Amino acid sequence: MKVQNCLWVIMVAMLSTSGLCIAQQDKYSNDFLAVKKHFSDIEVAALAERFEGLSTSQGKQQELFPIRNTGVSTAPIVEAAKAYLSLLSTPELIRTQFAVDDPEWRRWFNVDNGIYVRQGLSLKEMNHEQRKAAWGLLESSLSAKGLDLSKNIMKTDRTLSELNGHGFLDEDLYFLTIMGTPDDKEPWGWQMDGHHLVINYFVMGDQVVMTPTFLGAEPAVTTSGKYAGNKVLQAEQDRGLALMQSLTTDQQQAATLSSRKTHDNMQAAAHQDNLVIDYSGIKASVLDEEQQHKLLDLIGSYVANMKESHAKVRMDEVRTHLENTWFAWVGDVNDDSVFYYRIHSPVILIEFDHQVPVGTEMLHENGVPTRDHIHVVIRTPNGNDYGKDLLQQHLATHKH
């Protein structure tokens, strides 16, 4: 991902020096089309690799995700998805519905719509009833917190459009696809894909997997325009810093990968499904009870974007592996510092990253990480992103 970020910065610089700022494009120049092709090439190369899932250099851990009954009904999600699909025309269904094991799951990217082509219908092109049903699916799947976060992230694209005059940025350019056929027993799922917001939501029986999830914002705190006062991912930022500040000096030293935050540090974003990343930082087993509680609260702030009952199941899974959960840090630990942190266990990986400005360069120093541009990714290591491990077990015993 670091290479991908570097290439992106180089391309931004190339277009800017030629007088073609990406943020100001609403028509395609040859240079802008070259950027679009670049991101297409990245995706093609990534999809050429068979999905294995995130792992460490020691390899994948096996048998972490058994098929089981959780006791939490997914019926409202199934019915909401059926209701949405019933409103689509044949051409719309062709764009929207894919097989449950289709590589379309892995086709997502946190870049502007102008330089990446997405499947499904966008909220913008849906009619009133379709849009209502699409939001009904999100409401049945996400908690009130998760729904509000999604809406607030979408608002930041409106702000970016206001700041840059960008025709490809819009709060309604978020695209919904359905994988498989919604069913109370058979596996299926849905994906919402757009700039700074990607949710992959796999359902099988009463089991749910909501990863990979990508969250972001620029600006993270809006000070002008239609949505002035909008704030995104501030609690996740503040709780991460509070945890780091609660560590002793020796513990902070163990957690710190680098005390200097000079660039983007995220590693597990789009097209990094097979990333090999080792545990690093400080292990939760050496934290005291209060520090472990802070760590679980921090993880919970991300997991809580799911419906509460499903989030409880997920947090029970996280707690099972707490002793082998690691917390790593890049940056300083002052109240106003920019930083990166990573939480990594056999069953969850979370990255939070203050990034360099892209659409707010008029507000911040170019090339220097800012609190006003945040990226977050949540993953399920060891093969269960997109519910792939569960799906593989199911397909091994059921004919489709």
C-alpha cells in the first residue's frame, strides 16, 4: 500500500504541474484518463492473485471461523435486501446482482468516482422508492452509530466538491451491489462502495462478517459550506490517542514503530487482500486491566457500527484473542499530534491513519499528514474477509 500511495502522490504532482488538478476535473483529459487507467491496472493485478486473506509471515491460522449458530436473527437484513432487489429493472439488476463467490466482492477502491468505475446503482441515480429501500438495507444492517457515520462520511464529499468544484464528487455517488440471493440460510451479502466509504457485508444464516470496511474523511471537521460542523472519526482518533497516552514510558516505547509521522502509513487498504503483515508494537497481555479495557473500548468503537446484537458476537470473538492482540503506533503522543495506529489479532485488524492532504491542499501544508484527512480500514485476517472462510466451508458441503 505504501507503493500505491507513493504512485498516487506522484500522479497528483504530475497533473498539478501540468495545470490539471485532479480535484477540479469534471471532464476527461488524456492525463486524467492515464490516472484512471493506472487505478484500473492496480485492480487487474490484484484480482489476478487468488484470494488467501491477510496473514503473518508465519502463515495463516486455521479453524478460527467455524460455521455456528449465533442466535442473532438476520431476517430483517434478508427482507430488506429482497425489497430492494424487487424494485430494480432488468438492466439495473444486471449492474447490481452478482454470484456470492464473484470477484466483484474484491472490486472496491477508496478513490474518487472520476478515476474509478463502480458497479451497482448509485444513490444519486436511484428513484425515490429504490433509494428508500437501499437505506432500509443499511438501516437493517448497521447500528444507529454506523448509519450516522456513513451519512456523515458521504457529506464530506459534498464539502470536497464545494472546495474544489469537482463534478465527480457528490454525497450521493455511493454504489450498492448484492452478491448472491438474499436468503435466511444460504450465503449472500451486499457492498456499498464510494469515496471514503466501503462496506462489505456477508451474511450466512445468522452469521455476519462486515469486513473489509473502509472509512475516511477529508475534511474530517467541516468548517464551511452546507455541512459546516460535520465531524467524522473524531472519537476513534481521540480514543486511540488516549490509549497511547495511558501507557507507561516503557510501554509507549514498545508500541512505537516510529516517533515521526511523515507520510501515509496505511498498509491494508484496497487490493491488499493477501497482505502479509506481522504483529508489532505492544502485546495486550502485558497491559494492565485498565489499559486492556481502553483497548477493547477502542476496538468496540469500530465494531459498534454493526447492529448491536451482531456487534456483541463480534466482540466476544475479539475478546477470545485479546491475549494475542497487538497495538502499534507511529507519531508523537501530544494532544494535537498526527499519528497512525494499528490493532492486530488473529481475528481483527484495524488501521487508523492521519494522511497527507489531497482535496484540502488549499487548507493544509502539501505533503504533510494532517488531522483533517483520516483513513481507517477494518479487516478480518486469516482468510475471512468477505466471509470467504465461512463461504468456503459452506461450498465444500453444499452444491450450488
